[in-house]
Amino acid sequence: MTALLAALDGFLLGGSLIIAIGAQNAFVLRQGLKREFVLAVCLVCALSDAVLIAAGVAGLGALVQRSDTAILIITIGGSMFLFVYGAMAFLRAARPRALDAGGGRAGTLAAALSAALAFTFLNPHVYLDTVLLLGGLSGRYSGEARLAYGAGAVVASFVWFFGLGYGARMLAPLFARPSAWRVLDIGIGIVMWSLAAGLVAGAAG
């Protein structure tokens, strides 16, 4: 019973952290709407989260938290990446195109996976949520219950990313209009730049 409750705790906490609107979720949503490499992108994001959650539960969170240099490097790299991707979103918004699920020029698998990895490992918030917060809270459990807690958080990650990536297809009729893509990309750009500004402000403070 203790392991089951720990798994539920990990699932609910992990899910509440992952669902928050962020760069990674915005990217998965856009890939889902375009129907480009959805399986691969969702799998990479979920597996990456699983690795980070496992590291946090194993105790890496406390180690990273004590390294100011590691935190600074992650913050600078992440803010630069988010700023560039936000700028790209604003440029797309200036010339929106309707959704064409059956044709059009698609990106490459390598580019999609590279972006998915960058949104995961260059985002300091991901480390805060998975390695530090989830990892730190796992200290409430020990043995089998601690493993169950981590497993619950990992399951939440898989459920969310695959639900977001494939659930986005239900919005396809809406995104048949260029104006909907303009709104989405403007929203993505605002989110990216807001996150980048927050990282810079946090580092400066």
C-alpha cells in the first residue's frame, strides 16, 4: 500500500509540474498539429524526463543544487536558446500558413529530435522540476516506495507528452486557418521570451 501511495504521489506531483505551459510543451503541441515525427518527439521528451527524474530520485538533485557554476551555465545556454526560438516563432507569425496535414514541406527528423533535446536539456526549469524538486521530495520515501514514487512521475510524463502530441490532432480543423497559426506562434514567442527574460533576471538577481 505504501508503494502504491508513493507511486500516486509521484504521478500527481510529476503531472502537475509537467502540465505547466512551457517551451517543451509548446514545441510538442506544434509538432502534433503539424503531424511531424510526433511519436519520436514525444518519446524523446518522455524518455529525457525519465532520465532526469531517475537522476533526481537517485540523489543528483542535491549535488547540482550546490554547484553555482552548473546552474549558471544551464541558465545562460537556456535563455539564449529560448530567445532564438521565440524570435523564430514571431517570424512565422508574420507570415502564417494554413495547416496542411497531407502535404507541404516537412522538417527533418534530426532537426525535430535536436529541438526536442534542446528544449529539455537547455531548460533550467526542467532541472528544477525533475532533478531538484521531484528528486528532493523523493527523500520522503525509501526503498521500494521511493522507486514507486519515481516510477509514478515517469508514467505521468509519458501520459502527458503522448496525450499532448496526439491530442493536438483534434485541433487540426481550427488550425486550417492561417490566423490560428499566427495566434499560436505569437503565443509561443511570448512564452519563449518570457521564460528567457525570467532566466536572465534570476541570474542577475
